[in-house]
Amino acid sequence: MPLSSQSPPTSNVTNVTPFVVDIHRVWKTLCLLGLQAAYGAEMIRLRQIALVAHSLEEAVTEVSEALDLDVVYRDPGVAHFGLHNALFCLGDQFIEIVSPIEEGTTAGRLLDKRGGDGGYMALYEVDNLDERLAIAETHNVRRVWQGAVEGIRGAHLHPRDTGGTLVSIDQPDVPGEWAWGGPTWKTRRPSSIVSAIDSFTVGVPRPTITSQLWRALDIDHSVEFTACAQRGEGLDSVTLTCIDPSRDGESVTLVGTTFTLRAARN
């Protein structure tokens, strides 16, 4: 008898949904255990660096040509903040460029304050968002924004309270996923120049004190602090892992930010 003409079994139909749910829970647990093994019992890792530009398309061209990266997503949700954006993917990390489309935005004020394009925000993936927000509250760190979309929730910490730059801490429903990067980032064309974001540097008036605060908040990961220069405090530079180790140490200024190439660490 052809399979298509057979009646489907019915004895275990009621158990299908719990089985699927259990598989989903097992997958989430395995993902979390894998990340914890790599990054520690309480996982936090740098997933995204955001830059701000007067002209989005000029900045996109600048980054795309210099780093051989393609835009993987333009998030309509950032219109909530009076912005439009574009995202590039390196491995499972992202470089984002935002640009104001309205007056009176935080991004626009930062452009005016620092005299042009530059760093805007660092975004970390965590596995214990609520606990970290509770810690932030004990240090009187305010939230600029808190919310969720399908697959992820997060909060932006006030840069006046953390010092240096806007910081976002985000917890995806499935560890390792990243809804902010859109639906197709896993199938993007890899760059021939860079493969990952290694770290970033923030200029602040008092580097030691700011470093201590970030350590107390447990967000002092993949970041260094230096005394701020003429532009004032902010995210000044980003270090990227390069494909060709012979290019170690090369640097270029893109979107008002210094990008330095570093060979992969053994």
C-alpha cells in the first residue's frame, strides 16, 4: 500500500507537542552550556558595536569597501528612536551604523557633542539579564530603554551613569541567536579581511574609576579605557580580528572611529 494512502497512527498524537517543547528546551540548555563552557558560568560576550553617522549611506559605503562587508539587515524597529540603520556581520558579531532621521535624537546630540561621526554603543549578550539589571540598580545606573522583540530582550544603560558610552545588555531566548541582526545573518557572505570583533576602546575623563565601575557592573569585557582626547568621552576605536595575519597592526579611520586589525590569538 502506498504510504500516502495509509492512515496516520493516532496512539501517540497527544504526546507530540510536549516532545517538541522538550526538544526546544534541551536545545536551549545545550546552547547555554556550550556558551558557559566558553565564557564562564555567567556568560557575557561582546556581540555588536554601533557607530553613528550624519549620512548613513556614505558610512555604509565606507565600511563596506574598507572591510569587505555586506549589509545583512536594516532594522525598521530603530525608527522608534528616530533612526535608520544598517548592519554588517563578522562571524556571529555585528557592526551597526545608525543615523538620525528626526530632530532631537540621542544619536543626533552625540554627533553634535563630539563634532561628527563616531562610536555610539556597545552591545553585550548575557544569559542573566534580570540579575544584571538588579546589580545596575544597586549602583544607581539608570536605563535609557528597556524592551523586547520576538527572540530577545534587553536594556540600554545610561551613559552618564556608566561613563564613556551607551551600553546595551541583551538576552536572546536561545543563546547565540541575535534578533537585532535580522533573519539572514547566518548565510551572509564572509569578509575576506576580518572575521570578528576583538575589543573596543572608550575615552573617559577618569579611566581607572570608570574601569572599576564597569567591573562592578560586570560589563568590563572586551573593553579598554583611555583618557579622553579633544572630542570628549566616547567610543573611540575598535579592534578587529583579521584574516591575513600579515596585516596585524594596520589601522584605518571609518565613520570617525579607528579600526585596528589584529591577528587571531592562539
